[in-house]
Amino acid sequence: MDLAGVHGTSLEPLPLQMGDRAMPHDPATPQDSLAVNSWNEWDPLEEMIVGSADNASFEPTEPGSRPAIRNRPETPFPTGPKSQEAVDLANEELAGLADLLRSQGVTVRRPGPHDFSAPVRTPDFEVENQYCAVCPRDVMITMGNEIIEATMSRRARYFEYQPYRKLVYEYWNSDPRVGWTTAPKPSMADGMYREEFWDWPLEKRHERMHSFEFCVHQDEVVFDAADISRLGRDILVQESMTTNRAGVHWLKRHLEPRGFRVHAVHFPLDFFPSHIDCTFVPVRPGLILTNPDRPLREGEEAMFLRNDWELVDVPEPVLGNHEMPQYCQSSKWLSMNVLSISPTKVVVEEQEKPLQDLMAKLDFEVFTVPFRNVFEYGGSLHCATWDVRRRGTREDYFPDLDYRPLV
Ligand code: ARG
């Protein structure tokens, strides 16, 4: 990987008060000067990474993923690079989102080139090709002034941090207060996965819905960044196919000393949970969009209700599950994968009129872009982005909480 140009910063001694890792900033420090600063999903957006479909490949079949063609599950799923046409269509919509954000004063950056058709071989596994850089949200997360690279949960996504490394180096070099952590890489060896998960009939999934055991065992630390949702001091992490309890535990141990509180959340009726942003979507202090098919586990809504948060069910998506693009592995609920530009401005997919109306009724200024061609890459507006800077500080939106830290 070419990192020329990112090593321009001379290694001057760090300012004394900084220590050797970025801690939550001193509230007296002016916000604007921090290169990396984002504490929640809604503060006014200043800098954003928008994904790219360049060189994307089909996700391979592997122990953590069994892709299938929608409505034709018996036909083998394609392998290798996506067609140039599919790449161009997605890129056009991603560019449209980038233009909209720029028109709102946001600095937009894009991932670097990466050959996703290349196979991966480590001491523990081999996989025929990689996936894509359409969904930076799945891999990268900003926790205040720190960038965290997730462990990831699938073999084809093991090296997905690479297209973002040049940007990370740039932020890291430009501001000594920027922290950077890569979470421990799991082996992704056969033994990490519970392959029979894929063959369980629906009744069995229903029976097991409160066990929260999916296709990944609990021995290794596993999480995707998109299972995390940031609400200031409080961080939600969904236990899912892509994030196990060891992953939640690692996040707790990493974030609690930095002043965060980490809450595991569960959606027992989602039998194939992965990534929280089509299920439970905070859009401003006190307001979370909820998925009517995927209620929170009983008892977990208490922290929201006690602190006067409102949970509002989104309307039925415009496309049903059977009408979604044929290679898309996500559900119709990509409809609710909205992106906040600020606590009063939100981007909703162009055809999702019922949700646009709801957001307008909730007093948002609603922006729309077409995004359906991005769906087959596993995400919509929130997934396809990674916010590096939002204007704001860490607030406590949950003053009334029984929280048990690890130590
Ligand atoms: N698994 C989710 C669903 O089908 C899609 C999540 C997409 N989110 C993302 N960050 N890629 O409802």
C-alpha cells in the first residue's frame, strides 16, 4: 500500500498534557481544532468518509456467511468481481450522496483503491476473494477522538480496513490528540464458527431466540463496527451474527476507562441479526427510530423510557423483502438506514416516501437521494458512511441509569 504523502508530519514531541493516547478532550479545548471528533450519530456533520464500489466482488460463501440470490435460493450465488455496470450504478449514487453532503458544507473523503478480487490466505483460513469498500460503517468507528478498527467477523472482510489506512494515517499524523486502536483480529479459523447455524429451521430459531447464539462462537473477540450505536456517554452494542459477547466485553473493557458506558442490546425476533442500523436508529437526543418487526428484548427499553427518550416505529418500507435487488443480502429495513446531517437534518432514500413524511412530521428537514443500487453491497445511507468529525462534545443523555461497570 502506498502511504507516500501521509508521512509528511515531522515527529515533534507531543504536547505534554496529552499523554500517549487520546483521552476524552478537556471541555475547555476548542472543538474545531480536533481532526477526529464524533460522539454520537446526529451532531452537525463536518467530515465524512463515503464508501466506494470500485473493484467490488461478490461476497463469497464462507462459515460466517451463506449468500443466496433473492427468490432463487437454489441457483448458486455468483463469485468473483461484480459487473462494471453494477459498480458504476452504485458509484453514481454514492457520488450523489457525496455531492449532497458537500452542498451542506461537509468535507467528504473517499477510501483508497483496493483489489477485492484478490484471495486471502492466513495461517488459519483461505478465501477466494474479498468484498468491497461500500460500507465503511461496518469496519471503522469514531469514538470521540479515537478511531477504532473493528475485528470484523467474516473472512472476506478481514483486510477491509486497508482502503481506509491512508486516511487514518493522515488524521493520526495531523493531530496528536487523535487516538487509533485496532481491535484484536480473531483467527476466523473453522472452529470460530458454528456452521450448523445456517441449517436451523425457522422454528428452531424461534425457540432459541433468547439464547443470542448465532454463527460465531464465544471464545474469540468478534465485532463489526456497525453493531455499535453512539449516544454520547452511552454506547449500544447489538449481540448478533457479527458481534459476540466477547466482542461486547472487549468494547466495555476498552471504553469504560475512557469514560463511556457500554450497553449490550438484543432484538430476539431478528433471527439473522447483523448491524444495528436497520433496527434501532437514534436521530437526535431523545429520539430513536425503531423497527416494528424487531422489538428490543423485554426490559432493555427501560433505560430509554426512564430518561425520556421516545422510541418511534418506522412505517413499512416501500419495497417488500421479495422486491429487493436480487443480490442484496439485507432486509427491506434498509429503508430506515437514514443518515443524520444534524439534529434537524436527515437524509432518507429517495423512494421511501412514508418514512420521509414521518421525519418531516417529527420536525426534520428531509433530504433525499436515490440509493437502491447500493443495496446489493449490503447497506444504505448510514452503512455507506463513516463520520470522522461532528461538531459537539460528549454529553450524558441518560442521567438516570443503573449501570454496572466491569470493575
Ligand atoms: N442486517 C441488516 C438488515 O438486513 C442490514 C444492516 C446493514 N447495515 C450495515 N451497516 N451494513 O436489516
